[in-house]
Amino acid sequence: MMKIKSSMLADYYEFTMAQSYLEAGVQNTEAVFDVFFRKNPFQKGYGVMGGVDQIIELIKNFKFDADDIAYFRSKKIFSEEFLKYLKTFKFTGSIYAIPDGTPVFKNEPIITVKAPIIEAQIMETILLIYANSNICFMTSARRIVESAGEIPIAEFGARRSLGENAALTASKCAYIAGCASTSNVAADHQYGLSISGTMAHSFVEFFPHEYDAFLHYAKTYPDNCVLLVDTYDVLRSGVPNAIKVAKEYLIPNGYRLKGIRIDSGDLAYLTKKAKEMLVEAGLSDVKICVSNGLAEDTIKSLEEQGAVIDSIGLGDNIVLPDFARVGCVYKLVAVNENGEFVPRIKISGDLAKVTTPGYKKVYRLYDKSSGFALADLIALYDEEIPTDEIILIDPSNEVNQVTLTNYRIRELQVPIVLDGKVVYQDLSIEEKRKYCECEMKTIYPEIKRYLNPHLYYVDLSRKLLMLKKELINEYKLRGELDECVKRS
């Protein structure tokens, strides 16, 4: 199978537009694009940023080789002038992004690309792939971690993922987002994650008797023995045989049974009964791990039912969560005309799809006393943001305003690439993991909750809000808006 090159992972129209830009002589005109999502992932209160590491590798290795040029020539619509342009293509622009592990919210620029128009256009598809996939995995994993509280999560999702790259990316993201370990050998090998794994039902079935399977496994891994007890009957067979192996082999040889795993059935009932049996047998220290397609709601339900759980193995709902479409988009917001960034706006009959114009920056405002994030503010790139008092305006309802005084400001986006050179020193996996944990603690619990999360406000500066309204009114005067937008 041919290895896909990132430079070729693009929609065809990126190149048809690029050739037209070249023929128009505007290939060196600088443009600004924003990446953002219009709704928070999974219809919840927040997302978690990811994919910066892939952006860095993309820029370091982005080029078109002879085979790529031959492919484009075979389409018979690209000129030799354009093919020559691609042959010497090098990204010379700048990319700004919010760091991996940061909580992010709808309608704010998570990535901004400022580059000559062809360069910026060609980057669209691959940047959206990185943003959509990484944010999906980061957010789903973090939500699972939040729902589990102090119970460690082992990510088991590789076999459920939609392809090799997705499996690797999901495991990486899950670990950064707070999962304790992964079962994915390739991910551990590449990123140095914490690896975990016990046995499958096939191992138990292979031997004539469940006890034989447990004993063989205990002899192989006496100091790390976790037994899968639900192949036949958890309470009548699995747990009794685990206890028998512990007493007849492990303890006499100076070891302890580390744990049991239950992968099916009524987990609340079975864990409580299994714990009773273990305690009665003098094995109260044995840990109980559960798996079986768990998600946020089922984890919460198990907690409410008093299930006895020491760890959770989870895969499906990290790599294939419900409502898995993040919906990141890549929109032109400004064009450099004679040294000035002139705003551009996308108008739509769907008000949610009307873009916020201009070359912008995004800030997070924190309460100085509590440390909690209060709101995010989007402003034009050259605006001065007050540090002593600020009025925040809800762009969806201008009557909704709040004045803040006791706050500190942080600019969220950081330079990743400047003038074609990678300038960002990416954090290690462990550093990103710690960073994500710290960042999540700055978000109010009401925003992170599973049901009916509180709205986290992403506001526009007054200057930016006025600019957006002016551009919409300008299009109204031109008669280029449909009735839906005209009535807004």
C-alpha cells in the first residue's frame, strides 16, 4: 500500500484554485485563514485542543516530488508554469495555534494561518484533518477522564479505530488528555506512553479449563497477574478460579493476585459481589477493572449504583465517540492589501455560518482570586486589551454585557511557524499531559458537567463586533444578502 504524503492529502479544488491564483498574478498576496468549530464537540460544554505536533512535522517535510508533479501533469488541466511552481513549493508563511491540551470553545480561532494565498489555500485540508481528528480524540478522552474522577482509565481503542493513523493519534491524544495507559504497542513505542494489557477471552478458551488458563498466566506473570473472569460465569467460575490460583500458586510463591477484569454483564452487581468474595477470601487488596463499551453516562451510572471499580478499560467511546464530528472549518478572514489587512467575511442565510472577519487574536480572561477562566475574548490583532477594567459583550445578544475588574489576560495562540520556519518548542508527551490537567482545572465544573453544561462565553471586542456589523450592512446595501440575514 502506498504511503500517503501529507502534501498530497488535499482536496482537488485547492490546486485548481491555486493555479487560478497564479494565472491572476496574486500568488504572493498574503491572506489570513482561521480554523474554528461552530459547535462544541459532542454537543457539550468544551473541546480540547490537539494536533500542534502534526503541524510541526507537516511544515518540516512539506514538498511535492517528481511523482506528485507527474500525477498533476496527468490530469491535463495544470499548466507547466503551475507545475514548476509546485516543484519548488515551500511554505513561507506563519501559523499560530492554541497549544495542545488547552480547553477550547466554539467560534474562536484555534489555528490561524497567515501566508501567501496559494500556500495558505493548499494547507486547508491537511490542517482540518489534524484539527478535527485530534480535537475529537482529545475531547472524548478528557470527558471520560472527567467522568471517572480518581479512577484511572486504560485506553483500549486501537482495534475499534478507523485506520492505522487514527489508532496511533487516538492513543496519543488519550494519554495527553489524562488516560493512565494504552494497550496500543505502536503508540507506546513511538511516544513512550504507559502500556497496559492482560489477557483476552481467547486465552481462557484455548485451555481445557478456566483454572488452567489462569494458572499458566500466573506462572508467566506472577508479579503482575490480572485475570479476565467473565469468559464463562463471573461469580460461579471466574472469581472462584482466580481466588484458587491466588491461594494455591501466587501466595505460596511470595506473590499477590494483582487484579481481576470483568468485561460483560451487570457491572455494578458483579463488581460488588466479586469484591465480597475477594474480601471473604482474604484478598481485599485485589483490584477490580471493568470494561465493555463504557461511556460518560454509564460510568456515572455505575458510580451512582455503588459499583466497586479500581480501574476502567475503555476504547470505543474514545476512538469512535457518539456525535464524533467536530466540524472544524477553514475560513478566509483577511487579505493584505498594500500593507493593510483588509477584512473578509463569509455571509450565509444560516446566521451561525456568518464568519467573524479580520486578522484576530484570542485571549482568555482569568479571575485573579480563584484562577478560573471567566471568558474568552476575540479582538483584532492590533487592538490594545485593557488590563484593569473591561466590558465583555455577548455577540449573540449585545444587551448581555459584563464588566470585569479583577482579572488577568493570557493570549491563547502562540507562534508555531514564522516565515516558514518552525519556532515553537513542542512539549513532551508527559509535559502536555501535565499541562492539560492544569488547564482543565481552570474551567468551572458547571462547564464540564455531562448534562446541560453552562455556556462558556466567547466574546468579541467592541471594535470587532462593530466591524462585523458594518460588513454585514455593507452587503445588505449591495443587495447580496438573503432575507434571513437581512432580518437579523
